[in-house]
Amino acid sequence: MRLLIVRHGDPDYSIDSLTEKGEREAKLLAKRLVPMLNRDGVHLYCSPLGRAQKTASHTLDALGRTAETLDWLREFEGSVKDEQGNDTCCWDRLPSDWTEDDLCYTPLWYRWEQYQNTNVEAEYHRVCAGLDDLLARHGYRHSGRHFDVTQRSDDVVVLFCHFGVESVLLSHLFGVSPMVFWHNTCALTTSVTTLVTEEREEGCAIFRMLSFGDLSHLWAGNEPSSFQARFCEQFTDGTRH
């Protein structure tokens, strides 16, 4: 089985849709995906949020297909309180905080002090359960740190979603903390992450990542990548902090 995780295009968060740049990105993405997905055994799923739906629409329209909307594919909703008592996303922590605690690098990362008395653990398990149910539909049942193959298939499963939740999905597939994905990697807008099942032992599979955050469709279309989800490279420069 092949699993594609696609981040939405450059967003206009104020209206939960795409910017003009995001539209260009989504059209280039469709141009890349359509030849790959115009076949039997392709299954398309999408976050309910507007920016992911709009991104997917260009590919879906070209294929003459629809996608099943899955609520757990929305941007990861684990949150913590900021200094003013307002909810803020749990996946944007300062490095001087989380890197000092070894727990953040383990599968029990959600027991970190900053995540106690929050919804983070419950949201993480909700998303992981959603992914497990979906993969079981396609013949791969999560069993400990691997997957039991209940029905072999050549399915292609495509998930149109968001970087925060993509990091959660990858962490669950690999049995590791999402903190490293959230803070040490960046899947830029309309990037494609590709995984395949690997069944070296009969009936026992793992997922292997062939590429992460691929943007070759943007380079082919002379479209520069977006800065979304990135922060300043140097503290003194003028980019986002």
C-alpha cells in the first residue's frame, strides 16, 4: 500500500482558504497528482477545514472524484494556555523549554509538564485511533509497533491535511514523539510525503517513508515555496518569530 500525506496550499487563515499563491500551488499539485491517481484502487480523504478542502478540490475536479471528509484530519487541536490564559497550539513550543526534557523525545511525550491538565493526550489518541481505523479498512491492523496484514492491496491512500496533524500521523506510524517532527522538520505548503508498506516477513508490515515534504511540482512550475510554518533563521533577521 502507498500512503500520501499532502499539506494544504499557502493559507489565508482569516477565511480558512487559500491565498492566490496557494491557488497556484494547488493547481501545480494537481498537475503532478492526477497522472498518479487516475487509476483503480485510489482512495481520497480530506480534512474538513477549508484550506485543505480547497487544495484538494483542484485534484478532485481534474479526476472527477470526491474525497471522504474525516474530522480527525483537521489541524491538530491539542492546546495549552499562554501567559494570558488563552488557548494556543501545543505544537509550537520554544526550544529552550521542550529540548531540556528527555520525556519530549519519547512515546510518552504527552506527559510533559506543560501538557498536563490539557486536552493534548486525548487529542493525540483520538487522531491515532482515526488513522488506525482507516488503515484497518485497507488491510493493515496496528499491532504494537508493526501492522498485521489482514488483506494485501495495492491501494493508494491520499490524505489532504495539515502539517501539525501530519506530524502526529508520522509519529504514530513510527512509534516516536511528534515533538521532533513539529519542531525539527517542516512540510511546506502542498508538499507531498510518501510512505509505503514493507512486508519483509509474511503478514507483518511497517510503513517506510520514501520522501518527506516533496515540492518537486513547485520547482517544475517555477513557483517558490511558501514560508508558512517556518520561523526566523537568525534571531536578528526580519522574518517571523
